[in-house]
Amino acid sequence: DRVPISTKAVVSTQSTGQSASLYRLNLVRKVGKIKDALFELKEAMPHISAVLMGTRSTDPYSAALRTFTPCDSGWPELMRVSPILTWSYAEVWRFIQELNVPYCSLYDVGYTSLGNVNNTRPNPALLAEDGISYKPAHFLTDSTLERAGRR
């Protein structure tokens, strides 16, 4: 692991802030589990009826989702909007690269799936020939290995 764990959260937060500024988004930061964060968001902003998600159908527990899916029972009453739900790993990277979309710099040092600081490591499938460094995430050709760096 070439990037210290304490640095991972900072790097991810910086790229999120850059995107929010670039696209003039009102960034609301929540810490903790997504369910709790959505309840807090709905309570603080009761007028919100939908949330934009980066979920893809290959993500865990996401195979049955549709582009517009209401949150499950026991969750806040929100519509989950998942515009990239049917995109492949390669399509996500093609979009990012062709449109110069800002992204977290951890993807440049071998991370292919970001979870939390305790379960995310560089993807072993991207280990470079030197046995020390990692290739950038867009070099991953086998999409079934996207989460190989997660524990």
C-alpha cells in the first residue's frame, strides 16, 4: 500500500470538493452509513425527493436495481437515480477520460474500487512489473477483478 490509510480519506474528499466546485454543486457531506446519511439529509432538506447515485448493476446488491428505484422499506422516502447503472467498468473510464472528468487520484495508483479506509487497498491485478508500484485503474482489463483490492 503506497498511500497511507490516513491520506486516503483526504484525497477522496479533495477530488469530491473539486468536482462540486467545477459543476457548481451544493455539496453536503455526511459521515457514516449511507442509510443514516440519507435519513439525516432528508430531515435537513425535506424538499429533496431524489438522490443521484453512482451505483452500477455489478455493484454488490445492485443487480435488481432500475435506473429509477425507490429506496427500500425502512429507508427514507427518496428516489434513487442511477444514471450509470448499466455502464461497464470500461465505459466508466472511457467517459472519465474522454470528458476529462475529475476523479480521485487513488485511481492513478492502483485502486479500482474505493470503500472505506479499512477495507480498500490497491488492486493486486494492477501490480506493475517492478513488484512495488501499481498501474492506474483504467488499465484493468478484467472487470470481474474490479473489487479485488477490497477486503
